[in-house]
Amino acid sequence: MPLDLIMGLPSEEGKARGTTDAFVQNMQEKAADAYALARKHLGVAAERRKAAYDFRTREANFEVGDWVWYWYPRKYRLKSLKWQKCYTGPYLVTRKIEP
């Protein structure tokens, strides 16, 4: 090739000499390393998103005997969400379930 005339032939050091099994083993190790790195970064991102979500939420504390409305957004066809009932109830809290 004309590029070889200008730059010279590639050295033998750059060429990987090995068997197919060694190549496959090397690729499996690289894939496992990439997977581990991706899992680590996804875990950090998930923790960051959880912290942001938890910052915006507040715990709902209901006591026995309270009347509550239940968020139940049913979607009807050919009816705007604006005109639909999204809450049902009221319901009486009879017992408190621990988290």
C-alpha cells in the first residue's frame, strides 16, 4: 500500500500473536471488566436519584380513625383526564401497617 511506503511496514510488536482461545479469553475478561464498571456507575447513579427523590417526598402519617381519600387514576376512553375522578373514598383507617 502507498501508506506503507511512506510510513514503513508495521512492526511485529504491534501484532498480537496468539491462539483463538487466548483471544476469546481476553475478550471475555474485557467484557467482564466493562460490565463491572457499568454496574458500579449505575449503582452510584441510582443512589443519587434515590437521594433526590427522597428529598422531595414526605411521609404520609395517618392514624386509626382518620378519613382518607385513595388516589386511583382510572382512565376512561374518550374522556379527558381533566373530567375524571382520580380519587375514591373517603375511607376510614382501621389499622396501621408498619413499613
